[in-house]
Amino acid sequence: MSTSAFSERQTIEQVEEGVELSPKFDEHGLIPVVTSDFSSGEVLMHAYMNAEALTQTIKLGEAVYWSRSRECLWHKGATSGLVQRLHEIRIDDDQDCIWLRVDVQGGASCHVGYRSCFYRAIPFGDQADEPLGFTETQKVFDPQEVYGDAPNPTKL
């Protein structure tokens, strides 16, 4: 599937009720992606795709994202071996958000070493002044062993 294979967005009915894939990329050419574990439903990560990343994901059956920090395609697991194999790709009602349901080879999706990128909880209500709480205490892998001295993708 080439990027030109995406259907042009013509009507609300076509986008919301039709059977054509007509993704709406933002002004930077990106669409947000939520990735969850196929079996448990656990949210693993949030990332972005451009048209090429979405096309490659559909073609390969594995998650390919657009790295905003490195400004390049990012085939998840190409370096670490923690490949995200697709079970299902969904698109939301107005086709401006993607949901991937995956099996993660190696059990982790976070470059910090945790299973999920959402490994901290934000206190709220009466506990709003408390620090962030860790929901995962064990790392699945050591990022230094996997990535070595590769630059950290987190922008400060």
C-alpha cells in the first residue's frame, strides 16, 4: 500500500461511516497512535505515525512509528528486539487517531525498560500534592545493555 492508496477525505459520511481508510494527519503530517497489549488491554505506549509509518505498519504487520525526536521512521524493536506484532489496527470515528493492539516480543515497550510507558500514576484529589507513584517497580530489560550509549529519545 502506498501513501497515495489512502482515500481522499470527501464527506463526513465517508469518513465516519464509510469503509475507506482516509486518515487525517495533523499540520505536521502526523497522526497519534495508542498501542495496547492484545491479551490484557493494558496501554503500552503513545506515539505518532506519518503516512509512510502507517503504510509500513500495514504492510509489515509490525508497528512502525515516526520518531519526532530523531525525525525518522522508527520500526519498534528493530534495535531492541522488542517488536510489536499486530493483532489489530483500529481507527477512530473521524479517522484522526490510530489504536494498535499488539503482542510485544520480549515483553516491554518502553525505552526506559518498563513493560509500559505509563509506569507512573499522577496523584489527584486529596493526594494531589504527593509525588508521582510508580505502578511498575521491575524493569523488563536494562536500557544500557540494549541501547548502549545511543541518544535518549526524550526531549527535555
